[in-house]
Amino acid sequence: MKKINYQKLNLYSKENERKLEIKLKRFFWYIFFFPIVKSYLPGSFWRKSFLILFGSRIGKGCIFKPNLKITKPWNLYIGNNCWFGESLWIDNIDKVTIEDNVCLSQGVYLCTGNHNYKKKEFNLIKKPILIKEQSWISSKCFIGPGSIIMPGTVIKAGSVFSGKTKEGSIYSGNPAIFIKKR
């Protein structure tokens, strides 16, 4: 029986960031500031300050809890009065936009990239995430690449969502499906 090659990881080609500025920014972020922002030390002001220093755009009145993991702060745009729970991971290899009055609860994972399982090279696919105003992503949710969360949406705890929600709606499950209007 012939062996099927689904993927050949030796053919994978990592994204090339050619600009020295980006390479230096990533170096300083991961060596000095990422460990501090990810730490369990309390405080929002200094987390916000470090994120802005590395290119994030963050509005007023945001609260950042400990163990915050941000992959590329220069790809992060946050509106006013947002809450970010413990152990939140924003894996933003592509742009993540979070509008005003959004709550991302503890353990939420925002993922902007995935690998193309249809190709042997297993190449990276990147898509931005947009979370519109007054939405709540409950604890331990996964939000997939290219997702658009419309205003007033609630994604219930532990859900796995990918796609576009309806405004003012509640979603739950794996995969998350529409439950009812809010």
C-alpha cells in the first residue's frame, strides 16, 4: 500500500520579516517586555504603557489583568473601556481590532493564523479578527482567524467560534451556533 504524504514540514517556509526595525522590535518585545506584560504582577497602567510603546493603539479606561499574552502588539487596536481577563492570549500575527466596551474574559484565545492542511508545505494562513462594540467573549473561548464579532454579541464560555455573528446575539458550543437574541 502506498504511503500518503499529507504534510511535509521540512518544506514549510517561515514568514520572512526583512526589515531590521521589525526584527529589533520583536527581539526587544520577547526578551524584555513580553515577560513583564505576561507576569502575574497586578496593574493595567504599566501593561497599557508597554503595549503602546510597542505600537498598540489603546483607548481610555481599559483594564488588563495578569498573565496577558500578546504576540505582536503593533497589530493590536483597542477602543475605550475594554476589559481583558487573566490568561488572555491574543495571537495576533495579523491585525486584531477590538472596539469600545468589549469584555474578553479569562482564558480567551484570539487566533489570527492557521496552517493550510490542504498543501504539503503546511503554509501559514493569516486573517484579521474584528470584535465590534459592546460584545462579550466569555471565559475559555476560541475565536478563529477571520472572525467578525458584531455589536452586542455574547459568545458563551468554552465556545469555539469562527465566522461572522449576528448583531446582538448569543452563541454557544463547539462549533458555536446561534442560540438566541440578547
